[in-house]
Amino acid sequence: MQPPRDALLKGGLVAAGFVLFTGIVTGLLPTPIFERMVPRSTLDYLFLALTGALAGAYVVQRASVDCDGDGCAYGATASGFLAVACPHCNAVLVALFSTSWLATYVDPLRPLFGLVAIGLFAGVIYSRR
């Protein structure tokens, strides 16, 4: 079954929007506004691209099939954002915790957040198939 054209358009816009917004806000896509304090890695770009692509696929599937699973998709999106976010650059996290706490406890968990995001999205998409 081929998804409708408007569903593909929405999915493409969501995927591109997620990658651009998250990439700019987290500093993965360099901007003159601020400099990312944590080095960029290939894994960051991989998690950004995969989460964006899976978010787009989720939207295409959501428009084509009437099912639930939105909570998992929201959690996957948040987890994907945390996977690529610079913990030192997030003013809210730095204000709540401290830079040293974030570097010690949050930064090492970022790859785990990426795996959770991909796993949640893949699980929701697969279960709807």
C-alpha cells in the first residue's frame, strides 16, 4: 500500500524540520550565534539523521494508519534531542544542575539516549506495520 502524497510531504517536512531545528539548537550545525562546548562526533550526526528519518517515517505512517503510539514517539523525539544536545550549552540544565555534574553524569549517557530514541521509533513503526 502506497502512502498518500500529502503524508509523504508531511513526513519529509517533519524529518527536515527535526534535523534543522535540533542541529541548530544543539550546535551540531555550526552557527555564528554560539559555539558548541562538547566536540561534535560522527555518532552525534548519526543519531540526528536517524532520529529525523524515523520521525518522518512515523509521521508518514501516522497519516496512513489509524493507531496509537504517540507517547513513544514523543519520548523518542525527546530522547533523540538529548542524544545530540550539548549538556554544557543548555542554560536550563546548567542552572538546575552544574556543569561538572552534567559532564560527569549526563554526557556519558548521550549515546544511550540515541539508542533509546531509535529503538522507540523503530518499535512503534514496526508494531504498526
